[in-house]
Amino acid sequence: MAKDELMNYEKALEQFEVVIGLEVHVELNTKTKMFCGCRNEFGDEPNTNVCPICIALPGSLPAVNRRAVESSISIGLALGCEIAPTGRFARKNYFYPDLAKNFQTSQYDEPIAYEGQLEVEVPSGKTFTVLIERAHMEEDAGKLTHVGGNTGRIQGAEYSLVDYNRAGVPLVEIVTKPVYGAGAEAPELAAAYVRSIREIVKALGVSDARMERGNVRCDANVSLRLHGAEKLGTRTETKNVNSLRSIERAVRYEIQRQAAILAKGGTITQETRHWHEDKGATSSGRPKSDADDYRYFPEPDLVPVQPSKELIESLRAALPEQPSVRRKRLQGEWGFSDLEFRDVVNADLLDQIVETVAAGAKPQSARKWWTGELARIANAEEKDAAELAITPAEVAELATLVESGKINDRLAREVLGYVLAGEGSPSSVVAARGLEVVSDDSALLAAIDEALAKQPDVLEKIREGKVQAAGAVIGAVMQAMKGSADAGRVRELILERAAQ
Ligand SMILES: [Zn+2]
């Protein structure tokens, strides 16, 4: 992969206006596929969930999954879209080994939902309105695994395997209109937009919304034009970016790459690009076809989808609260400051804290654990805190152990290490390793007396009002007890001794 020349980010933004467009594919979690009765299940044995319809044997006939249509309408409504009274499926013709039919059943000029919008807040606190052009139904393709190369890509591979279990899984593709005016915050806006979509489909319960499994994937379009120019620049489309961090990085990279080319008088090739997480760079994919290359035509084997007004209204009535409304409610319930709450959202930890609080932790201690120690460990391991091997219920358990005085902060961090290493729940680690703080006053008093014997003037100083003199004794006791003492209780006992 040739190394691209990049322009300094600030310099690129001085010269060019950034325009982005986002296409998000959401895999629905229906029990069965879009047009047949095969199971829709991640991780099953390859090519076990297939039938004549989803691998398109001659004579097989598809039928639309009612549940998938309802889920698609719910997504459209949650995005403030109009719902089409009649929507047709179309064949998008192209050949690829993961597409047994040689066409993808999709929607073209009659999408189920169109003209919506979504309020998206970026990390700085600024809010942008992203206009939604359409949300349409389609089916996923199969999954190709390229074996033998070291990149997992087709280049350099010895052979490829195809799994058609995913072929025909229902997808909703949500397409924005061009997004202007985000400037330097375009990368953050792209990531925040996808985060909001993920929150919505999760709240609706229509998708598992796990990005690492490809349930939510984003194609990010980026183009640049000179400030004040009318005409949009040529765009590139970075495909299937599947983490929020990668989306942000990929958009930033494309801005810097395109700016360097344009500043030298070069032209941008309209193409798809791939994001390489390891290299932190995009690379050229294939020239991007315009719609007419796909020879779309109406799918003759499927009748148009015509949702009744009653169905649409009942789905509208069942919508969950909007992400922005939910966030305001949670912030109020938890009593977080704007800054505290924004940290949580930007670290993508909202759901973790919801679940940790639901499991019994106080909101502030749930926040401290997730944005503090857990975020630090995750950062060191270069992953998201949510990916760590600890459940919100276990974090709640840890927080409760600290609040009840059973363990102190230092012991809690030690316990956390053992939980992450797979030794079991916090309580079982505490029990198995005997990590409880010593709450037995007689043991503490013995250690205090020993420390006082070495520092005989301390009690006198305390009696003279120099209470801070207790610090040296507390330190000695903590050391003697190997950290398993409650420092607050030690301090109380020292002061009691001084008062005797
Ligand atoms: Zn099937």
C-alpha cells in the first residue's frame, strides 16, 4: 500500500469546506431472513441457514418478512421520516461471489421511508441537524473469508470461503443528505451520528446493534470544495467502517488525503475505499458505480409493500423516546454535570452506566468506575471499556463492596484486576483471596499501638491540635496491614487514643 501524502488537518480546513454523507446499514434482528424462512442467527455453522430462496435456485419465490417491514417503518418513524403508502422492491444487478442471486433485492425509487432528520450532538456540545434522505429495506449478502494472506483481504489470499448464512438477512440502509457546515468537527459528527442511530435501533429493539459483529456498519462519503464554491467536490466512499473510533479516524484521514491532492492541482477519483485500522489509513477499492450501472428494475416476484395507516400509527405510538430526550432524562436522574455527562456519552459508556445503576450502583460511583479505572485499563489495551471482560452487574457489585466498607479503593482496584483476569465476580474474588479490609478494631488497634510506639510524640501533637500529625501513623498502619485497612477508621481510632 503506497503511503498517501496528507495535509495538516488545520491547514486543510482553512483551504477547504468539508462535505460528508453517511450511509448506515442496520442488520435487523428478526427471527428469520428477509425473503425466506431461514434462521437469522449470527455465528451458526457456515452454510447451514440456507434454502433455495436465499441462494436463488431457479423457480424459488421470495416472500417479504412482515416483521422486517414493521422494524423498517419503526426506524423511519424514529428518524422523523415520511412512510411511503406503497413501496416497491427492486433488483440491483451486479455479480459478486457473496451474492448467489447475482442481484441484491433492495429498494430504489420507492423507499419505505424518506425525508427525515436527526439532531446530533458532537463532543464539543454543539448540535447539528442531519437531514435524512431515505431509509430503505434490502437484504445482506453472504460473508467472504479470504484465507492465506496476512491482511484478510482478497489481495494475497490463496483461496476464499463463502458463507451464505448472512445472505438474505434483513437490512435497513439509512442515507443522509449531504451534511454541510461541520468543519473541523466533521469526523466527530460522523461518529456521533452513527452512535445516535445505534442508540435508536437498540431502543427500538429492532437490531442487536453490535458494531463489532457488523450489525451496524457505516459507509462514509467525504468530499472537499474550496470555501465559497458552488459545486460539490468529487467524493470517496469509505466502506463498512465498523467502530465509532474508526469512523472518526477514516473521515479525518480522507480530509487530509484529499486536501493534499487538491492543493497540488490533482483530482480525486470517485471510488470506494477501505479503512485499515492497523495502519490508520484508507486505501483504494473499486471505482464507484453510478446507480445506472446497476440496471435497477422493479422486482417482479414481490408485490409492493403497502402498510396500512393503522399499522403505521400503532408503530408510531410505540416509539421509544428520542436519544436526545433520553439523555436529558438520564442526566437529570443521575444528577451529572454537563461535563460529567458529556464525558460519559463521548466515551460511549451510556448503556454501561444505565445497566450498572440498574444493578444497584449509585450513579456517581458507576460513572467513576467506568470513566476512571475501567477507561484507563481499556485505553492501555487499545479497546473500548465496553469490551472489557466485566459486566455492568459486576461493576455494581464492586462499587457496593466499596460503599459498604468491605473493601477500600486500593483493594477494589486489585479485585478488579482479578475479575478482568477471569477469576469470577468481585465478591467471590474477595472471598477466595481474603481481600476484605480489616474491620476488626482490635487488629487495627494493635497496629496503631505498634506505630505509636515508634512515633511517641504524635499523640501529644494531636492533643495540641495538630491533627495532621496522625497522617504518619495512618501511613504506617496501612503499610503494616498491607493496604487492607479502612484508612478512615484508622484515623478515628488514633484520634480516640489521643483523647484518652
Ligand atoms: Zn433461505
